[in-house]
Amino acid sequence: MSIADIIIEKAIRRAKSITIKKYPKRIRAKVYTINKINTFCSVIKDSLRNLLDKVNLDGFSTFQKELLDLLVSLKRIDESVQVVNKILSKIENAEEKYITMIKQESDKNKIKEYRRQLYGFVIAQIKRKKRYIEFLEHVYNEMKKIPKVKDEFTVVISGAPNVGKSTLLRALTGSEPEIAPYPFTTKSILLGYIRDLKYEIQVVDTPGLLDREIEEKNVVEKQAILALRHLANIIIFVFDPSETCGYGCEYQLNVYKSIKKHFPDKKTIVVVNKIDLFNDDSYKKYDEKFQDEIFYCSALKGIGVENLKERIVKEYMQKTS
Ligand SMILES: Nc1nc2c(ncn2[C@@H]2O[C@H](COP(=O)(O)OP(=O)(O)OP(=O)(O)O)[C@@H](O)[C@H]2O)c(=O)[nH]1
Ligand SMILES: [Mg+2]
């Protein structure tokens, strides 16, 4: 059953539960009907207001708003909020009008007829605009998936798929990361924190990026781009020279180049990962292709991770002092 039907049903049920007996006989029909109407309309209005509250974007950051825009379109949210506000004021006016009419009426049958008319009007309003109400309920469910990123110094881990980004997040932040479901994929965006008595640094893991222009990127990749754009104080680019990720070095270097192209001014650190898979230092072969400082790591075995962490903390100290 849709949210619109649920609201109507609840209002009818609650109004029905009003009993006639408790009112003095002389004014019984009138007071009873007015009470019923008030209850019926209150349930509807409260449900609609509650829905508007749930999709209120106050307190959402630019990043979160743009992420939501990718998923459900902010313009449609605006439009639907306006429609629901209009329904609310129509119901309020009708309620007032009918109660005045009932107050002035003494014929019991007419009073009953007025109530029916008002119910009919309200229900028709809801049913006619059902899709807007349903859309806002859908928006609310999407909003629950938006990661609860904090507005603080943030490191964003990026790179091609499978290069070890999530493994690095775990290695850097120690504890199991706080996991929020990631919209539209089976993947999840992972948030972790490097914490000390004196500081907290947020680390965000993003979905893998493919080598293609931003315009061609799918919704999942675009979210990684949004995270880089809005959240990153430091970008960590993870490179997998072993190519066990399934993407060749040249391919990964193109991903690196496109990140540099779009975010030339962001502090970037390159992590050459999975060095535990090498017997020699041939993982250094691509060093001159990078314009940024390089850390050689094995996120899986914890090699080089402490050095990297120290570097991040140093950058944090410099930028925040
Ligand atoms: N040998 C080795 N394997 C690693 C290392 N880091 C990650 N892996 C493995 O690489 C695979 C992918 O690791 P993930 O951390 O899931 O990679 P990811 O970049 O988050 O992947 P996506 O989220 O799909 O983009 C897993 O099987 C990891 O165990 C490493 O340092 N050495
Ligand atoms: Mg991952």
C-alpha cells in the first residue's frame, strides 16, 4: 500500500474511533461531527508535515546535497514540497469552511452530508497528488543512504577499482570502518577516522574510478568525483603496480592523470600498493610518471602504512595550525 493510501486509511480509522455518546444530547451531532473532522484532518496534516520534515535538507552539506541531486534531483524535491504545501493549505481552508457551515446548521442530516463532502474533498486532494507524496517518501529513503560525513579535515582515497583502497582505509584507521550503504551499487562508501587525543582526521574511501571523461562516468563514479571535489583536503591516489587489480599500469596512470587534471591544486599523495607481491623493487618503475610524493605500501600486510599516517598527520598539523 502506498504512503498516500496509508495516510488516508489512518485518518479514517482515527476519526471512526471518536464516539458520539460522550457529548450532551442538545449539541451532540454538531460537536461529534466537528471532532471527527478535526481528528480526520489533523491526522492527514500531521502526516504530510511529518513527511516534509523528513525531507528537510537543512544541515545537509553541499556534498550531501549534490549527492542527493545525483540520486533524486533536488528540483523535483522542491517541486513536490511545494505541491504538498499547497495540499496542506487547501485542506486547512476547507476544514475551516466546513466547520463554520456545520456550526450554523441544525439539521443532523445536513451536518452529516457536510462531513462526507469534506472527507471526499480531502481524499481527492491526496489521491490526485499521490505521486508527489510518494516521491517524497522515496527521497527520504534515499537520504538515509547518504553518508554522514563530518565537516572536518578529510583524506579521500581514490584510484582504479580493486587496487586496495578499502584495505588501505582499514589499515590507516585501525578499527572497522563505519559502513553506510552506497547508493545504486552493492558497494558501500566507507568512512574511517585517524584519531588521537588532539585531532580527528576523516578518511573517506570511494568507489573505483575508470579511465573516462567525467561526462561519461556513471552515477557511482560521479559520487567519487563529488567526494574528491567537496571533501578532500588530501587526495590519496592508490596505484597497483602488480596489476592484480585487473587494470594495467598505463590504464591506472590515465586515471591518475585525469584526477590531476580536474584537481590540480589539491594536495595529492601517491600510494604504490601491494609491494608485498614483489621480490625486487620493480614497483618503482613508474615513479617518474607521478608528480606527487610517493609512499610504497602494502595495505594488506601493513608495510609503509605508519609512515603514510605520519605524513597525513603532518599535513593536517600544517593546514590546521
Ligand atoms: N597482496 C596484496 N593484496 C592487496 C593489498 N591491498 C589490497 N589487496 C587485495 O586486493 C583486493 C582488492 O582490495 P580492496 O581493498 O577491496 O580494493 P578497492 O580498491 O577498495 O576495490 P573497489 O572498492 O572495488 O574499487 C583484495 O583482494 C585485497 O585483499 C596489498 O597490499 N597486497
Ligand atoms: Mg573498495
